[in-house]
Amino acid sequence: MAFTINNLKDNPNVVIKEQLGGFSVIEYKEDLSSTSMLEAQANFFMSKSNMRNKQLMIELHNSEVMLSAGAMQYMIGNIEMTSGVKGVGGLMRNIISSAATGTSAIKPLYKGTGTIMLETTYKYLWLIDVDNDHIVIDDGMFLACESTLEIAVAARKNVSSAVLGGEGLFNLSARGKGIIALEAPIPSEEAVVVELQNDVLKVDGNFALMWSNSLDFTVEKSGKTRMGSAVSGEGLVNVYRGTGMVWLAPLMNYKNSLFQAAPTS
């Protein structure tokens, strides 16, 4: 068995943005398929503003990965796909988890030797080496991972904090050792990573993309008194307390408010 993929990695319009293990992030410099002046203008400005199509390539060597449902575009080689669900009990657990986290109930497993190409996206692809750690992921970011990682649901320790903080009651978590690929709203160069050593991080808004499961998450008043919170103008803040790491997207809320405020005509 042998195959060759031509005009992909050797394509002058393609850049390998990042590579980690068998995972590669492919970025297309520009969309060459314009068929009208309007499309050409849109493609030009999208390229200049770093809005480019990206694609995740996974090369398997007698190994196994888990994908988000519907993420696969095509695969080549001796690869077997299974549902990743063990019996009716496993399906029910997955359905409950998907309802809680907003993700798909079935995350198929792909095992064997070959290449898997995922659907293209304009979002940003992050590759993270989870090294005997346990991280919590914001809703909708999971794309793929090595099956050596345990993907589960992380519940909030404080229900009222979750509701007030706008982060939801449950999130997906990845625990163990392996590579995970995430589909993020910002490039990794824009993320701010805060490392806490028995300390406290207070965030005004729900723009934490990932955080260590070891951290306690609560929602608190920004000031010690109601008057103090009112004077600061912040009100409630999300608080991450303990030892661990938090990945922040500081420009995300600004961008969302900018586009929401933009005129539609």
C-alpha cells in the first residue's frame, strides 16, 4: 500500500504554519478561485487581514485519533473509523455530555496508517501538547486529539458562579498525555497566558479560552462592597484562584462589540 498527495505540501500557495507530532496546520496564502470582481476584492482584503483558509492534516502511523463529528474532509490509507461509543450506556453518556457542553454526541475514532484531512476553516488552529496535565476548554473549540487523551466533561464546582460568569455549567476537558487540536477565535500569537502560583486572576468578561482544571472558578464582586463595585464600573468578575494557567483572548470582546455596533447598511 502506497500513496502520494500531490499539490498540497508542495503547493506554492500553501504554508505549513505549525507541526506537532502527526498534526500539521496548513494555511492557504490566498483564495485563487475567484470567479468575479466582487469575489476577487473580498479575497484580496481577507488575505491582507490575515483571514485565510486553514486545514488540519493528521498523519497516522499505526496510531489513533478522535475527531469532532463531521470534521473529516477525506482520508487516504489503511484507516478504520469507529463511532468511539461503547454500548448504549456510552451513547447515553455522550448525549448528556453533548447537551451540557454544546458539542456533538459522537466523536469518531480513526485508527490505522494514512492521512486524514479535515474541513477547511477561517478560524485559527491551535496545536497543544498536553503533558500529563488536565485542561478545561471553552465550548466549541475541540477539533481533534490523540486517543491517549481522556476527553470528558468538567462540571463547575460552584453552580451560581457558572451562571453569573456566563461560562456555562459544563465544559469539555482534556486529561493525560497527547496532542489536541483546537479551533480558536483568535491566533495563538494574540493569546495571553497567565501562570498562577497560588495566586488570583480576575477577569471582566468571559474571554478565557482555556484554563487548568486545578484552578477554582468563582464569580465575585470587583470591590469588597457594593459601593466599591459600583464605583469601579466593573460589577462582577470571573475569578480563577490557585495554581495553574489561564489562556486569555483580550481582544475578542472588543472585536465582537465592534462588529455588533457596525451599521448594516
